[in-house]
Amino acid sequence: VLVDVARHRGLDRVPPGSVIRPGEIDDALAAQGSTLLPGDILLLRTGHLSVFKIDGDRETYLWQGPGLGIDAAAWIRRHDLAAVCSD
């Protein structure tokens, strides 16, 4: 299930170092009319790749990517997701 976090925030890309929280994922899922089922794979689009491809900022791309906060671990388990990944 693809969740476009950047678009949900009204941005081209989520700022480097930003934390994505479970409530935001729930809100984005509801806004796009999607649901998660046990065994699903969650794909988070942040737009972070553009930091390297457009800005050419290798250091920020490698070390300051946006991502899930620690509170997402229990949320992932509650949803019984098979995997989570992001750009």
C-alpha cells in the first residue's frame, strides 16, 4: 500500500530529518481511501530522493532522511505488516 506522505503534507518532499508518526499515516490512508490489511507491505513516499537527484546534496541524502519515529514500531505490529519501506 503506497502512502504519499509528501503529498499528504502538501509538499514535493518531506524535509530532511522529519519524523513520520503513525497518526499521520492513518490520516493519509483515510484521505486517500486506503486501508491496511495483515500481511500488507507499506510503501512510504517522502520525495527524499530529490535531495540527491535535484539538489545534488549527497550528505543530506545519506544522513538526514525523513523516517518513522520509534512509536511506529508498535503501530506496525498492531497492523501486522509484512514490511515497511520508503524512498
